[in-house]
Amino acid sequence: MSQDYQETDFFEFDDEDEQRSSRENNKFRLAAIGTMLAAVIIAILLSLFGVRSMNEASANEGYEGHTWVISGDYVDLTPDLQTKSNVAIYQGALPADQRLVGADYRSDLQDVQQVKSVGETVKFRGSQTGDVREDFPEKVDALLVEKDNGELQVVRTGEEGSLKEVTNSTVTMQRVTGWAMMVASLLVLVGGVLGTIYFFRKES
């Protein structure tokens, strides 16, 4: 009777060990999957931010030292040049910079006009597309650029307070940030792979 009890007790302990081992393996397996999944998500986000920063640098390249930020107020809607949607027309004053007097301003809304006075009012298209008045902000910032031919043109608009003049340091910082994000994305992905391997080895 005592021998049967000991055998039963032995098998019970053996079952408990197997269950404990199974739980440990499941824990490491989940940790491995979670590590890889988190690494992939973070790497993708870093890559997206990196690409965005690099694109911004490319879009600003060549504008360094030849930009101004002006404020615009909503005026009307007009058909977009590339889609079937509408864009808003905004109106704002040119910078109080004597150098702009005599330059040509191109708005893509009317014929090229010559700037005749400091702070002259001009119209420009917004960057956002939509259908009705409610789709567009009342006020925007606009990036005014002096092109290589000397013409002035608004190249993009954004939310009020979102745009800054483009300088050499602006473009450099955007490129450095972009590359840093891309490198960080790669390092996170490598770390995720190594972490996953580590947990799978712990499982075995």
C-alpha cells in the first residue's frame, strides 16, 4: 500500500514538473513573439518618420535663405489643378522687405503681378484639398519662396504657426534626423531579432 502511494506521488510530481515546464515555455514563446512584434512596429514608425524628414529636406533644398513665412486668411474656393476636389484661396500681406519691391509674384490664380509696394496684399492657393468651405481652415501659414528666376511664389501652406523660414541648418537638421531615424529603425529591428532568438533559446 505504501509502495502504491509512493508511485502515485512520484507521477504527480512528474506531472507538476511538466506543467511548470510547459508554462515556462509558453511564457518564453510569448515573450519572443511580443519582442519581435514590438520591434517591427517601432522600426516601421521610425522608418516612416525618417522618410518624412528626408522628404522635407529634399523639398526645402535650394530654398535656403530665400524664404519668408506669411499669414493668409480664407477668401474663396477654386478647383484643384490636379484632382476633382477644391482648394481654398487665401489672401495675405507680403513681408515688409524692401528687396521684394519690383519682383514678380506668381500665384497660379491670375497673371503674374509685379510687387509695387512693401507689404502688398497677394492671393495664393492652399495646399489642402476638400469639397466645401467647412473643409478648410480660416487661417494658414504660407511659405513664400524666391525662385532662381527671381519670381516669388507660395510653394506650400500649413496650419497657423506650423511653418518656418528655410535655412541651411533647417535642411541639415532634417537630413540628420532622417538618417538617425533610419539607423535607429535598423538597430531596433536587429535588437528585436536578437531578443526573439534569446527567448526561443530559453524556451528550449
